[in-house]
Amino acid sequence: MLKIRNETEQDYRKVEEIIRKAFYNLYMPGCVEHYLVRLMREHEDFIPELDLVAELDGQVIGNIMYTRARLLDQDGEEKQILTFGPVCILPEYQRMGYGRKLMEHSFEKAVSLGYDVIVIFGSPVNYVGRGFKSCKKHHICIENGKYPAAMLVKELQPEALDGRRWVYYDSPVMAVDEEEALRYDDTLEPMERRRQASQEEFYIMSHSFVE
């Protein structure tokens, strides 16, 4: 039986261990995501109501966390939106539908809190099945006017973006210092940092744009 509930302080260490196992060597040798969540929990943009864990038979196996982000339209009008990350499931429980259930539960919770748009950076393969679309289709670019291939958008309410053109701004907490993150990682139980094909795939995707 899968139970989805809010993270508690007693879950912090377990959640960070899960995140580390799920992301280690995926996008870079080592990872920074477990360090990021430590920063997120203390940041003003963090949303505790959307800090959720997936618990299977009493064991925490996954987590999703949200922060506030914002959009600015061509007239400078601001719209508060959401972004999530990291979202993860322990490797041995992946591809069993638990991540999908965790995300869908979080979407329902977000709507109940009054949010209507989510923007994330991720692989389209992982998210288009959950209703995310290219940022270009929703006229959302980054500050330089480009449309990153990895920037994906989900409207939680129909026509929430009403056809306007928008510029996306992340929460400052997402700007993680990689060197600080790796120094923190060095204080934890040793794991082998290595290079693998997924890192090159991530580099290509994260540096690609939609025309």
C-alpha cells in the first residue's frame, strides 16, 4: 500500500539518502540534488505543503519538493507559479508507477493551494506523459529570449497562461554552487563518482533550444 504524506523533520536524512542514490552519476560525476534540498527547506520560496514523501509498507521510497517561481509577461505583470525538483524514487522501486502517483498527488495538492502552472527543467521523455508540453507551445522563454528544449510546462487549470508571452524566472535557491555541493558530499558515506552516458545525454538536452 502506497501512502503519500508530507515530509517531517524525522524524514530529512532518509530523503536525502534516497535523493543521493537516485541521482548519483546521473547528470554529472556525483550529484548536487541532496545538497539542494537542504538549502530549499530553509528558503523563502520553499512550499512545505508541497514537500511530499511516498511511503511503501512503512518505508519512505520517494520524494517531491516544490518552490515558487515566477513569470513576467510583456507588460511586466508577474504571475506566481511552481517548479519542482528534485523528484525521485529509490532506484529499486523505479518504473513501478510510484513516481507517477507521487507527481499526480502533488498536482492535485497544488491546485487546492491555488496554483495553476508548473514549469520544470527535465527530459521530455519523463514528463510529456504527465501532461507537460514544450515551453515554446506556451510562449514561455528564458531571459535571453530562447526556448530551452528541457523547459517544460504544465497548466493545472485550462487556459491558465491565456496565450500571453512570458519570461520565466527560477527561485534563486536553484542556483546551487556545485563545488560547495561536492564538498558536502565528501562528508557523507563514500560513493564512487564516475562518468556515464546519461551525463552526455543531459549535457546535450540542457544546451539545446527549440526554434
